[in-house]
Amino acid sequence: MNSSSLPLHLHVPEPSGRPGHGTDFSYLRVAPAGSARMPPVDVSAADTADLARSLVRVLDDEGHAIGPWAPKVETALLQRGLRAMIRTRAFDAKMLIAQRQKKISFYMQCLGEEAIAIAHALALAPGDMCFPTYRQQGLLLARDDIDMTELICQLMSNSRDPMKGRQLPVMYSYKRAGFFSISGNLATQFIQAVGWGMASAIKGDTKIASGWIGDGATAEADFHTALTFAHVYRAPVILNVVNNQWAISTFQAIAGGEATTFAAQGVGNGIVSLRVDGNDFLAVLAASRWAAERARRNLGATLIEWLTYRAGAHSTSDDPSRYRPADDAKRFPLGDPIARLKQHLVGIGAWSEVQHDETRKECEAEVNTALKQAESFGGALLDGHTPPIESMFEDVYKDMPPHLQEQLQQARAFAAAPGHAPGQGA
Ligand SMILES: Cc1ncc(C[n+]2csc(CCOP(=O)(O)OP(=O)(O)O)c2C)c(N)n1
Ligand SMILES: [Mg+2]
């Protein structure tokens, strides 16, 4: 048969593991800790082609910090980071239970990915703006100026919910903490971050932006549009691609991670790019600082692919046992970010098992107290609380236009009609 008579077919990537047979993680091509070079911050995009395919790692299997990327860092900052990761994990675990207890309608955890948002938060400066997805709660939980009770009030859509029940649970918004309102429309975060960074430069300001996207969402056109603008105008932005291997039940190869890396897509778009061990707190801190310095010095955008594993379900509506091996997270070659930073700190004499246990208990107690307090303010599922119907029409325009005033009147009339139970809204 000559080649012109061969029937054509398409290639459909498949994960190397499925329920019942373990994943072959060799596809990750994990490089040893300390092996990736650290270029000067004014490196060209083409000169990062190798770094976009290898892996920046600092912590080795024994917990030693090695190689050129090992950051100069105060022990106290690492202890703070470890505590924030433990706190985030405790928060997630409790909120998952709260959802199962029908106290909140929905939740999304970041189990196994804590190091990325938390070390990144510690590398940014006040006034910088993150455009996060629903899996970067660590950006908020790394801070001590965000009230945990208020976060839970958002999850409960209760009377103290700063979002007034207008956002899905977990879609927080904290301008003062550099945390842009989360949008469920994925990949929009990238174009918005680039635009915000460009506006900062146009104003002659010093603040930088940090955009967030998952492996799956890179398949959206917005990802590619953002890279073009970031490249052309050398926007002061960090472009974070969190490759946690899965987009709900779709393996990362379907979004384009099989024959290339997500970091290499940055290089192809003229952007300095790194592929970094996202479960290595020190590597995340070092790479985030490096990218932030590049942005602040007008050297342009940096795309960072954070390699990690989504150890939990996608959301409380997902059951991963249907599509991937149950023990994958334990077998993931980059380990667990909390265990790895703990091992490092214990190794340098700056942490102990006792401290670890105490910290975990303190964090669990903090979450329990915050949950009780939030419950005392009621909630959509607890007591049928819904905000007054007017709130649906407010805060959009400075002055409510006539057509909305008319709709508000109709809604009020509908809500007051016989047979309409109070608390149901319109
Ligand atoms: C534009 C858009 N398309 C589809 C969805 C539905 N959706 C919600 S989460 C998700 C998976 C995203 O996966 P990934 O980008 O890898 O992020 P992860 O959940 O793994 O953090 C999808 C398809 C959405 N929210 N927005
Ligand atoms: Mg993903």
C-alpha cells in the first residue's frame, strides 16, 4: 500500500494511568534538583528554550536546598510559608466537610498545590494585582489581613458575605489584597492581567500584575491573545500556568502538554519562560522573585509553568475515582509541598515534629472557630438567607437606568405576589 492510500486518522492523547492501573509519570521528564541553570534577568526568550523544557528545582529528595536557584531567604519567611500551607490545607479540609454537611453549596480545594500560590504571594509587593482562578485561595490565606470568617461568609452567601451572594462560593474579591474578583470564565484572567499590567506601565506606576490559568484553560483563545500582547508590549506581568495534570476529567495532554510543554508555548510566543517544580516551596519563591524583578525592571513578561498535581477532586461536584488511579497523588514524583518544606526546615534545625503538630492543631482550631462564627451570621443553606431583591440591581451603574428601575419594580411585584415564599428571592 503506498502512503496515498493509507486511511487518515487523528491522534487522541490518553493518560498513562486509569482507575485500576497506576500512572506512568515518566512523561513528566523530571530533572534532578539543582540541575537547571539560572540565567540573568535580562535573558532573551530564545535563551530560555532549554529551561522551558527542563525543570527548575531547589529541594532534593533529602530536603537540601541546592543549585543556582536556591534563594537567599530568612528562615522566618519559610516558617511563615509552611504555616500558611498548613492553614490552607486545614481550611480546605474543613470546608469540604461543611459542603458535605450542607452548610455551603459548593467548594474547591487546592490540595497538593499549596506551595504555588503561597510562595508566590510572599514574592509580590503591596499593590501588585493577581488575577487568580478558584484554586489560588493560598494567595489570601498567606496573608494575616484577610479575615477567615469573612471568607466563610462568602462561601455561605450570608448577611456578612462581601459579595452579597452574587458570586459562586470560592469566587472571592479583595482589591486591597491584590486579589482581583474571581471569574468563572477561565482564561479571561490572562488577558485581564496583561491589560492591567499594561495600564500600570502607561500610568508610569510601579505595580505589576500576576495572571493565573490552569493547564486545561490554556486551550482557550484568550491564553494566546494574552501572550501576544504581553510579548509585543513587554507588559509587566507574570503569567502563571498551573499544570496540575488535570482539567476536571480531561488529561493535560488534551490541552497541548504531550509533545511540548506549556512553558515552551511561552518561548514560541517570544516570552521568557520557565518550567518549575510547583511542589518545591523554595523553587516557587525563587522563580516568582526572578519573574517579579524582570517585570519591575521593564524586561517584560515571564511565563512560568508550575508542575504540580491536583491531589483532590476538581470540586465538590467531581468524583476523580471514575477517571484516574486513586493513589496517583501519593505516587506523583514531585511529592507533597508541605512534607518537602517541613523536611527542609527540620533538616536545618528550624522546625520540629512537635511544632508541626502544634501548628496543625492551631490552624484547625482557627478554622473551627471561624466556621462557628460565620454560621452565627446565617447562610443561604442554613436559614434560607437571600439578599434583598434590590441588591440584584445595585452596584452596576452609578445611577440605575430606567429599564433597570422598571425591572426592579416588576421583580418586587413578583416577590410580593401570593404563593411566593419569603427567602426564595424572585
Ligand atoms: C471558558 C470556560 N470554559 C469551560 C469552563 C468549565 N470549567 C470549569 S473548571 C474547568 C477545568 C479547568 O481546568 P484547568 O484549567 O486545568 O484548571 P484546574 O481546575 O485544574 O485548576 C472547566 C472546563 C469554564 N469555567 N470556563
Ligand atoms: Mg488543571
